[in-house]
Amino acid sequence: MHNSLEVSQRLKMTLTPDLIQNFEVLQYSGAELERYIFEKANDNPLIHVEDSKFQKSYKDVLELASFFSKDRGSVRMEKYDSLQTRLAQKESIDPYLLEQIPLHQNLSKTDISILKYLIYSLDDRLFLDVDLDEVAERFKTTNDHVGVILELLQTFEPVGVGARSLIDFLLIQIDRDLTAPPLAVNFVKFDLENAATLSLKLLSKKYSISIKEAQETLNYIKGLNRVPFLGYMFNPVQYIMPDAEVIKSKEQWMIQLNQKYLPSVSISKTYVDLLQSDPTCKEYYQDCLKDALLLIQGIEQRDKTLYSLIRVVLEEQQGFFEKGMQEIKPMRLKDVSIILGVHESTISRTIRGKYIRTPHGTYALQSLFTKGLLNSSGKMDSVSYVKRRIKELINSEKPDNRLADQEITNILGAEGIQISRRTVSKYREELNILSSSRRIYL
């Protein structure tokens, strides 16, 4: 038996409390950050919050607490029931969806009427179980027109509103998730039964992936919502509050962070003096002060990172801010992370649950990061552009000379878009357009 001594070097990163706090604050949307600040203020007496809504909420809590004093007469309990009802009052989902319509400009009166009709036709899960042909006939328009309005509805919050089926809802969730496994769509679309029975060997063999990759994809699908809105109706509605606004003034683009909805956070001098004067509270005071400073630092860092990210998006997506979603360019999290010199996960945290108001409407920051296809010039064409081009080609085809998927592939190839026939077929189906053999013109 021989004993030996080996020396090795390892690079190990330890997350400090400062980094953990910054990461936590960075990923919060405006509404989530507001709640987080209030929770911190309740736990830490040194954190001073100035906000009228918070003061009103605090008064309600005090009033509610007073009902559990020694006097518990019937009059007091009736008042408690009334207050409890008032605090628990929730608005229905229809007004919440209707309020999102003005966020999308350039809609005609017919578009808005169709959109409202679809909203009122949603079932209790917010799925849409109506025949689009009947809707088109009702509003004297085409099926394609109704389909476009339905696609718009499916971009509303909450995720999955307007889904046509459970599979459709799962696909919408995957499409909205930039971190979704590459084969999640195929598993749901073509092998949901195998996924449900956990046929790992069959799936790994079919898609030429490892058992581990198949398991990770199945775990992801299992984590998706199945009946997403039954519990949703019993939760408070979360309204969209843009975290930033991009406006153009005198040919110059300006970025404004929306901080008017967030409470002002500072350190309470009153409690600092009170705790400092008590020798028994020295350690408690130091912990509270450190926690308060970390919160303020985290909020400042969140604002700086969000501003820097939007500035890069503004530079990279000039066409989108000038003309709208039809000019969106492919942009990956990795591209922005390289420009800013941060990790890709930092970009993911920054855009999570955040919205930006533009001259063309309010959009989720996440929606500005789109996939693309390589063209012959070495640049990328966005998926939305390719889909729009496929739709234009089919809309302009002659009834007696319908374009097959391969012919569309050839035309796009001549235009410099490198795409396979299978991908064209996939995009056509996602646009709810029938194959050439099934398209009928009257």
C-alpha cells in the first residue's frame, strides 16, 4: 500500500449574500418587487417605505386586527365580515382581458369586435371552443382574419388564454418559454401518449437522444400546467404595469424606467436612533442595517441592469421600435449577454415577467427575443418574418395553381432564406393553413 500526496487547483465561485440578494431582486417584475419590499419592511424596522397604497393596506390590517380584541360582539363581527369581503373582492377575468385590448394599436372596429366576441366565448379554463368558420360568418370576414385575431388573443396574459385544446395550451407555454428543451414541441405534438407513459427508450431512440435528455424533456413537460385556470380565478388579478417605456422625442429615442408604481425605500432614522441607544440590540441593529442596505443596493442594481439591457435592445431592434412587430429581428439571450458582458442567466432574470411600452403597444420583454433562420447573406431572418412571407405567398397563389410546400421552400430559397420543406410545413400548420391539396377556393 503506497500513500501519495497530490496537489490540485480548483476554481470555485461562492455566492455572497450581496449576489444572492441582487439576483433575487433582479428577477422580480414591478408588482413582485413591490410585494417583496413590503415583506421586507414588515420584517425589518429600519426599512422605511413611502407609499400611499401601503399606508392604506396597513390601516386595513390594523382595523382587521382590532376585531380580535376582547370585545367580540355581533356588531364587531358584522363589521369584520364586511371588511373581509372588501379585502377579498376580486374582479372577473373578462374585464382583465378587455383592458389589454388598448395595448395593441392599429386594430379596426371589426378587429376589436371579433376580439371581444372571442373573449366572451372563452370557457371556464379560458380555452376557446368555438368554430372559427361560424365567427367568420357572423362578422362577414374570412377564416384567416379570425385566425389572426385569435393569434393576437393568445399573446394576452395569462399564458395560454384562447388555447383550442390541452395540446394547444401546452404548445403555447413551450413557445413562450425561451429555455424550453429543443424537443419539447415534438414530444407534445407527436408523442404525447409516449410521454404520458414515460416511454424513455422509445423516445430516445426515435429522436436519437440520450435517456437523460429524454428524461429532462419529460420532466419539463410534466411541470407545465394541465388545467391552468381553475385556480387562477380565485387569485387576485395581476395587471400589466410596464417596467419601462421607450419614446421618441425630436428624432431621439429615450428610455424611461417606470418607477412611479414602486414604493420609495430608505432607512428609518427614528429606528436607527432607537436601536443604537440600546446596547442589547447591537447585533440585531447590525443585521437589520445590512439587510436594508442590501435591499436598496439590489433595487439600484436592478434598475441599472434593466436600463442597460433595454438600451441594447433599442440598438439591436431599431426596426421594431420604428415600425412594429413586423420588423422584429432574431435576437438571442446569448447575443445580448455578450454585448453587456454578463452571464446569459442574468439576461434571463432581467427580462422575466417584465414589460416595455413602445409607440406600437406594450410587449413582454421576453417577446423581443426571437429565434431565426440563416439566410444566404449570413444574416438571420426572424421566424415571424418567414411565417409572414409564407402566408403572403399562399394568399397570392392562383386557385388553379396552388403552391405545395416544396414550391414554397424553393421560392424562399431563391430569396435567400435557407429552410427545409418540413419547416415550411410546420410553419404553415402553425398559421392554421391547410396543405395545397386541401385548400379550396370558391
